[in-house]
Amino acid sequence: MTHPKKKLIEVAIPLEAINAASAREKSIRHGHPSTLHLWWARRPLAACRAVLFAQLVDDPSAHPDRFPTAEAQEAERKRLFGIIEELVKWENSTNEEVLERARAEIRASCGEALPPVYDPFSGGGSIPLEAQRLGLPAYGSDLNPVAVMIGKAMIEIPPRFKDRPPIHPGLKERNHYRNAEGLAEDVKHYGEWMRERAFERIGHLYPQVELPKEYGGGKATVIAWIWARTVPSPDPAFADVQVPIASSFLLSSKKGKEVWVEPIVDRQEKTITWRIRHGGTKEEIAKAKEGTKAGRGANFRCLVSGAAIAPDYVKRMGREGKMGQTMMAIVAEGNRSRAYVAPNDEHVRIAFEAKPDWKPETPLPNDMRAFWTPPYGLTTFGDLFTDRQLVALNTFSDLVHEAREEIEKDALAAGLSPDPTPLREGGTGARAYAEAVSVYLGFAIDRVAMSGNSLVRWNPVGQKAQHIFGRQAIPMLWDYAETNPLGNATGALNAAYKMAENGLRTVPCGVGEIAQQDAQGVSIHEGSVICTDPPYYDNVGYADLSDFFFVWMKRVLRPIYPELFGVLATPKSEELVATPYRHGGRDLAEAHFLDGMRTAIANMSQQSSTDYPTIIYYAFKQSEVAQDGISSTGWATFLQAVIEAGFSVLGTWPVRTEMRTRQIAMGTNALANSVVLVCRKRAETAETITRAEFIRALKRELPPAIAELQAANIAPADMPQSAIGPGMGIFSRYACVLEADDSKMSVKTALQLINAELDEFLNDLHGNFDPETRFAATWFEQHGFAKGDYGAADNLARARGISVDSVRHAGIVESLAGKVRILKRSELDPEWDPGTDDHLTVWECCQHLIRVLENDGEYAAAVLLKKIGGERAEMVKDLAYYLYEVCATRRQDAKEATAYNGLIAVWSDLTREAAQIHDTDMNRQGRLDI
Ligand SMILES: C[S@@+](CC[C@H](N)C(=O)[O-])C[C@H]1O[C@@H](n2cnc3c(N)ncnc32)[C@H](O)[C@@H]1O
């Protein structure tokens, strides 16, 4: 049997670059393919792209003929890292030159006939999309029809109409169309077509508003109507008055330009009216911020009587159909800013005029962890919308069907084939094209629904409506913004179809297909490379949440994809999510998740190509990271499932999407919010070993593997997680490891042993430093920068064969009045020069390097690094790893840990820059420093 070639991802990946690009991508809202349609817990495209590249491209060690020495391999790895560093940048995602360089590298490793990539949990489609971008045939499947539809819209439909000009009869925007640009232009055109017809049909329900004098008068388009829910006053004297239960009266919190609504209560008349207030005293604004809230949850006070309104009362009123709503304000398009107008009778009357002829009856799940509205009487997905919102969504849905006919006519006129093959069967003629455009128009309706329901919050900071899925749940809301679907802001149809259009413009258009399949039994194309991101435990209830979209998609897209939308709701029972309410309790839910996941992973392991490692993403739950760190139960259980499914785990790369500049993120393990598992099928001939043999193997193989990770500048914060890879590689290479009592060693125990080995490795590093540095490191571990007794310091110094005075002379500590303390970086001599220091220690070099990096930036630090020189520089890096570990785990000092992590994070850049600095530049820099 020939051994498969080792891939880059089995040895090292440039984590810092991947993490930084993934974090940056989070803030990109425009032109990201994810703007096509929301899906929960999407992986950043940058990470997917880099991981796929490293999964396919050979590690240089696989070619000893071309790279015979460790140095040659390292140099080649650096070159490949350079390609990844360019590849992950968002601005390069459509840069053909950069992409082609990556594709050429993949072809060089995989041959001209590229292997297909398969993702059996494809969700929002990030992995297949990136596989396609890299030129590979991309396939995927998901259990959820909404996810399947999104996947198809991203990777399956656009290639059918690649490079085609739009078919609409209007003026065309350009002469040449690449990829899906023509399709995107048609989405915009027919989106506008729909909007014009919607105006004719329901425009009267969305009147403009008269602006008051201070806004310059005249009529303006409404952005949103701000409502508060109401219940009858609990005071019997006012039982006939509906009183608002509002969590805030604040409309704009812009400093100095605050706007809020003031309720005017007339007890005689038993009425509450609303007045817009600008500015006001601090107390008034603070009060406005509280609305009628009297505490957390559904605790309010009655504006008319002052009586307390308790949660149970609110729930009862909701269930009995006695919850209403009152309009508190109208937000309109002002002259360069928002205009806030008090409600008027006409606007209130019109809002209640709308009568929908259909509403989704699908019940909301009885899952109080994520769905909070049912106890208040909002029990179906239809209940989440006001009547006027339902009328708008119904009208838009009908219009998509009409648009489809119109598009088909226009497409025929534009010369598209009359071939009647539908889109779902691979059609590319006029009918299929009309269906394709309708899919994206349907997505636009979903986006209108997301920002056009009664759980949309008005955000007084951004002065805009905030869609329902701020988190992976449907929480209850008391005051809400009813956005204007015929306006121009969030919640409007035109904003929605533009999002779909923009998302479509950036998709790559290669070969690809997405199908609806349960991952537990899916049959995967032969020879597929598997890369997947399964659901993690109970993090996201995809099926339940996605019914919010399913009910609308079904209405709009059922004729196009009857097999996806012919069911009542999204499939639930096979979903691999540990949902206690569905499975009859926590334990049963856990068993369902683990059994299913084991089956799905075993299915992958049986069908995956032996030429490539399989990649499985594991997403940490935030609380899990915070509470348990890296050896949490969830993580160990998941690894156990992977190993039991027949895989060896060879790598565990932490990937995060938090900015590395964020203080807490830098200093703690909390930043590793997902881990990329690198797996290979375990050999059938794998042996069984004992615990003692396993520990011996760890001691033999782990230190060089960790040293390799350090050589690749894996940041200290990422080290504990990354070191698990080679450790698990040893553990899972064997059929099993037997404990002394002949029981099988659990993954949890193996993880503990691996962590202990890592600690030992770092302690061994300690032994290599000069005695002053060893003194400082131990003293620092015990005291930090605080004072300690001279006697203890003296003992510690003597044990290292030096005196406290020698450490003081080295410029590390202050020794005064019987107390010793380590000097802070801010106290160090800013004129320090390693070239003239006659008592140079690694400690000083490390602290000065961080000082210069933090105060003067990377170039100045590179100059200093050059002066410190090669061999000592490596020791500085070792010390930074060691001190990070001391701060993060033993001293729990996240801020100080950040400093060491930050140094390693830029180490590659510093060494690169240092190598390019000439002595003349150093002198120049020296002069500049003065
Ligand atoms: C973490 S998400 C994938 C996200 C995706 N990588 C992305 O970036 O958008 C996990 C997916 O697994 C799907 N899923 C859950 N149970 C499944 C099953 N039994 N078979 C196939 N897919 C399933 C969910 O619907 C969800 O879309």
C-alpha cells in the first residue's frame, strides 16, 4: 500500500492570517455572498478557503526529492503560507490573479482532474462556495430545505446562467457580464417591477407623513411606525384602558440630540397620547430609556394607575387575546437625518385597515430556551406579524408568481431557449431562467419578513430597525418598529432585493450541486474530499428557527422546488441537534446527538478519499469556552465520537473570528471559537497499547511536534489547542489505549495527559534560560509585578547560583528596604541598547521588545530584534510562550498574557522585517529614536 501524501494542513497553517481575515470578514455587509439569505452560524469564507487550500496542497515534506532538508521544507512552507495570506484577504476574493495562483498550486498537488469536495452539512454553503472559487467541483447536502435552497442559490443556480447578459427589456447597465452579474441585474429589475405593482395594490396602506415645521414641513416617506404592545390596566377602575408595556421610549440616543416619546395621560378621559420630545434633562432621558418597565422580564407599571403589571398578568392577557398595540411615534425620512413625528389618527386607522387573506399557521416550537413568545399568546409563525405586514408579504409573494410569468416572456423575447425543462431538472431555457430569478425574489421576501415583523427592535443608537435574528432565537419584544416595506430603509422590498442582487454579483459560478439529504445516510461521490462543519450540540436549533423562512418560501417557491417545499414544515426528527424539548430531556437529547453524529461521521469516514485528510469543524459554545476551557466535556465527547467513527485525529487548529486586537480575546482561550479537526481513516491493522506505552509515545513524539508548532509561530493562546492535534494523533493512531484495569482510556483522560505534556515542555524551556531570566520567570510567577520579601528572593537566586544583586544589576528587579519587585515595562530604560548592555538577559530582551512594539510599532521592534540577534531572539520567543502560559493559566492575568501573545502574533512579520533592515537603516533608526 502506498502512503497518501501528507497535506499542508497536517503540518501547519498560518493561523494568525486566517484568524485576522475571518475576523475582518465579520464586519463586511456589502457584496458578501451571505447577504443572499441569512443562515445561522456560518463559517467565515476566509477560513473555509484557507482550510480547503491546505487540505489539498501537499506539505513540502511529502516531496523529499525536491525539499530534502528541514530548512528547504520550511522555506517552501513559508512560500505556501504567503499564498494563503493573500488568498484569505477579502479584497482578493474575486482577484483572479490571486485565485489562479492558488488553483495552480492545487493542481500541482492533485493533478489536472481535481477531486470533488463534499460537505454533508452544507448549511449556508460557505464550504462548497469556497471549493468552487478554488476551481473544484463542489457538492453538498443538508437536511434542511431552507439551507438547501440557499446552497442551490449560491453554487448550483448561478453557473447555469454564467456570463449571460440580463434579459429584462430595459436599458442594460453594462456591455459585458461576468459570472452571475446578468442574473443579478435581472433580480434588481424584476424586484423593482414587483415594487411598482405592490405600490398600486397596497400603497394606500403605507401613506407618507406630514412633517412638522421643525423638519421643514412637507410630506415624507415613513421609515417605521413605532408601536408598544398594550394590556388592559390591572386596576379595576381603569380596566377599560389599554396601557402600554414598553421597554423604552427612546428613539434617538445621539448625544445632545436625544429624541424620545412622552406619554400624556388623561385620567379623566382615560386616554394616553404621545408627544415627541427633543433633548431634555439627564433624568428625563434616563426615565425615557426605561419606558414603563418596572424590572426585568415582563414587569411593568400601569401608566394610568401606577399599579404593577406582573409577568403572569401579561401572559394571561396575551393568551386571552387582550394584548393590543398603540402607535407611539412615526419615523420618517427627514432632510439628511431621521424625522420623528407624533402618531395621528389617520396613520393609526390605516394601520388597522389591512386584512390579510392568508397567514402562516405553522406552530412555534414549545422550546422556551429559544422561543419566548408562545406564553404571551403568539403561538404560530403567523402571529409574529401584524395584519398589515401579512398583507404586504402576501402581496409580494403573489407578485413573484406573476413576475415569473413576465420574466419567462421577456426571456423568450431576449432569445433564451423555449426549452421547458424546469430549473430543478437542470434546465437553462427561458422557463428555468424565470424560475431562477424568482428564487432570489423569494429570498428578498424572506428578508422583508426578517425586518418586517412585530419582533423588530428600534435601535436608538443607529436609529434603525434591527431584524428579528439578532441572536439564534425568537425572543419576546414589547415595543417594536413596524418598518415600511414600500420605503427605502431596512425592511423595504428594494433594500431586500438589492441585498440579494449584491450577494449574487460575487458568487464564483463553477461546478456545483446541493441536495437535500440526511448526513447519516448520504451517499457521497466517489473519491470526494470531505470538508464539513456539522451542527454543534444544542447551539442552534436550525430546523425550528428556519420555519420562520420556510413558511414564506413554501408559498413562493413550492412550484419551482415541489420536493423541497411540499412538506408542512422543515424536518425535525433526524436533525442532529441536542434539543431537550424534542427528545424528552437532556440525556436523551445528548444520546440522539451523539449517536447520530457518530453515524454521520462513520458514514463520512467510509466514503472519504484516502488521498486527502477529512476536515471537520467543531464550534465551541461560548459558555463552554468560558467555563471549561479546552478540556470541556462537549469537546471531549465530540472527539470521542470522531475517533469511534473510525478516524484518527491528526490536527486541531483553533480558528477564531474575534479581532486579535480585542484585549480579552487576545489574552485568553475564549478566542478559539472553533477548531478545525484534521482526520484520516484509522488503519484497520491499528494496534492496542497500554497507558504506559501511550505516555512514553507522548514523551517521545510530542516535544518535537510542539517545537514545530512554535517554529511556525502558532500564537501562545492557540498553542494548547494546537498541541492537542499531535497528541490526539498518537492516541487515535491506536485501536485503543488500555488503562491498568483493562478499560479503554477515554478521550478526556488522553486530553489531560496531552495537556500535562505541554506543561512539561514549557517548563523544560524554562531550564534553558540564563539564571537571571529563570529567577525572574519564577519570581514573576509567584508575585507578578508586586513586591516580595528579600529573603525569599535571596533563596531563589541562590538556588540558581546567582545573587539578587546580580538580577538587579541586569536591570530586571528593584531591591529596596527588604523588598524585591520586578520592574514594569514602563519603568525600563528607554535608551536601552542590547549592543552596549554588558549583562544581557533574555528577560530584558523580551520585555524591551514588547515595550518597543507597544510604544513605537513594528518597525522599531524589528530594528531591536535585529540588534538582539538570531539565537537569543529564538530564546525570547520561547520566553514569551512560557510567560503567556504563566499569565493565562497560573496567574490568570489576561492583560499581561495579551502582551506575550501579541509579540508572537507579529513574530513572523518582525523577523521578516528584521532580515530586510540594513545596518545603515539601524543607524538611521537609532538617530530617529533620539
Ligand atoms: C454549522 S451548520 C453548517 C454551516 C455552514 N458551514 C455555513 O457556513 O453556512 C450545520 C448544518 O447541519 C445541518 N444538519 C443538522 N442535522 C443534519 C442532518 N442529520 N443531516 C444533514 N444536515 C444536518 C443543519 O441544518 C445546519 O445547516
